[in-house]
Amino acid sequence: MIARLLGALPLLLLAGPASADHGGPLASAPMSPLTVALLAGGLAFVTVLLLVVIVRLLTRPARRPAHKPE
């Protein structure tokens, strides 16, 4: 276990900071917390509505064909 840790030590020391965070003019402006909350709430509401519709469609009783009087 200690040998593995010592073997990985040079790799850990060579690791540098990631350059994926551009910042400055390339960074998008963050949204308002109120906007994020409204979007999350709206998406959750739509998800629940779709789930209710799907469950109701899957659990409804089968329709019987109508009998025609002869």
C-alpha cells in the first residue's frame, strides 16, 4: 500500500491547475438566483405533470367495445 502511494507521488506533484476555466470575457454571466429557482421549479412541475399523465394512461382500465343493438 505504501509502495503504491510512493509510486503515485511524482504524478501528484506534476499535476498542474486545469486550464478549462477561461474566465474574463469568455465566461458567461451567472443567472440570478431567482431565475434559477423559477426555472428549476418550473421544470420540476412539468416533470411531475408528465409523470402523472403517463401513470394515468398506463393504469386506466381497458376500454370495452360498444355493443350494437341488432
